[in-house]
Amino acid sequence: MSTEQPNNPLHGIKLATMLEELYLEYGWEELGNIININAFKNNPTYKSSLKFFKNNSLGERKSRESVFKNDD
């Protein structure tokens, strides 16, 4: 079931893709400074970070907000 979300530029972008783009742009250390969550601060990996985001909507919301804030 797909719904249109014209005001959401991240609609349709997979969480793994977003995480990879953030990592490539900032690296784990800077991500930990921008988004204050342990998934980026304590021995971060794609797998552990994805697991955190899939199980925690607050973490996903923070990362999405970070994309918009740093997109200038």
C-alpha cells in the first residue's frame, strides 16, 4: 500500500540508504555529535545502527531531522 506524500522529500527512501548517506557525509564520530544517540557513539556499525532505528522511532525521527537541518 503506497500513499502519496508530496510534502515529505524522504518518502520512499530506505532507512539503510539514508544511514549510508549520513555516514558517508559525516562519519560515525560527527554523527554522534549531531545526533546524540549511543548507536553512533559506542562502537557504531551499520547493523547496530539500523537495528536501533528500526526499533526506535525517536532515533529515526532525530536522524531525519538532522538530514533536513544539515541539507542547506
